Amino acid sequence: MEQKTTSSSCLLFSILSFLFIFLSCFSGSVAAYKNYTVGDSLGWFDTLEKPNVNYQKWVAKKEFSLGDFLIFNTDNNHSIIQTYNSTTYKSCDYNDAQDKDTFQWSSLDPSNAETHTVAVPLLKEGLTYFFSSDYDGEQCKNGQRFKINVTHGEGLPKSLQNPDDSPSPVSPVSGDDDSAPDTIVPSNFNNPKEDSDDEKSSDKDKDTSNSISLIKYTQLHNMLYGSLVLLGMFFLL
């Protein structure tokens, strides 16, 4: 009798382990690209202007992947500098930065303090740094900076694989008269960007497929959970 009970317990444990692994693998198929609003409702400012901002705390526990967007709500008195160079980041100054590793997404214009929204796509894996370099780095030194680690995730969507179609920074470094204008987008910005009717149709089909996958996953999860309960009751009798 004791041997039979032990065998039943082992069988139940094996079934539970298999179902747990199966559900864990299946749940990974419903991931999607995300938009992250930097600083949430506080926006992109230094602690002298908004003492409650804490970008290190905002970054904590977030997972960033290729194809995600950072949404900066700020004004023309605060710049947005992106760099892959830790030395540039630590110095709060990009004057000596290399053309290929540092980008200016929004520049200083104290004469016009209008608020605006800037969408920055995450296009490269690894550590990425953001800061405001205005007023000789004063804003950066007063909390307006953070770093994130970008993982591969699902990889770049088609709309971001072509540099000509992707949102563009103001310039790699300051002083570029031929640079692209600021990337200004509405607060309800949605990504990835749709470039054509074919891509719209493809994205719509993908969204529908993801929704169906999520529904099927939920149904399968409930069914398997019910089966586990019945199995548990059976082996306890």
C-alpha cells in the first residue's frame, strides 16, 4: 500500500512538473513591444524644477527590449541626449563624444519654453544612457539622467529596421546644420510605426493573432488547472 502511494505521488509530481514547464514556455509567445513614459506623470526634468523625480527608481524593475520606445514629456529648457558611452554619461557632457555613439534628440531653447513629447526608439542591445547636458551639465548632475539595459526581446520590428523610416535625432553631435528636426509626437504615440497598407495589414493580423493566442492560452491554462485539481483529488482518495 505504501509503495502504491509513493508511486502515485511520483506520478503526480511528474505531471505537475511537465504542465508547469509547458505553461511557462507557452506564455512567452504573447510578448509585445512597449512604450515607456519616462518619469511617468512627472516627465523629463531635473530635481531643481521637480524635486520628486527619481529616474533610477523609475527604471528599477522595468525590462527594456529592442523595438520599445521611451516617451519623453519635457520642454525646450531641457535636452535629451542618448549615448552608448559611459564616460560621456558620467561627465554629463557630450562635447567630446564620438559621432556614432551619442545622439541629441531634443536641444535647448530657453527663449521658447513650450512643452513637447519626444519618442526615442531603442535600436541597440546593451547599456544605453540618457541625460540632459544643459547649463554645463547642471541638470544632469541634479538627477536628470538614467541608464538602462536593452535586451534583444523580439528584435526590431520592420518599421525600425530601415534607418530612413525610423524617428531621427536632432544630430549625432551639436552644430550640424543639416540635421533632422526634433521628433515631436502626440502623447498617445503608438508603436511600432506603420509605413504602408501592407504593413498595416500585417500588423493588424499580428495583433489579431496575438489576441487569439492570449485567449487560447487563457483557455488552456484554465483547462489544465482544472485537470490538476481533479488529479489532486484522485490521488488524495
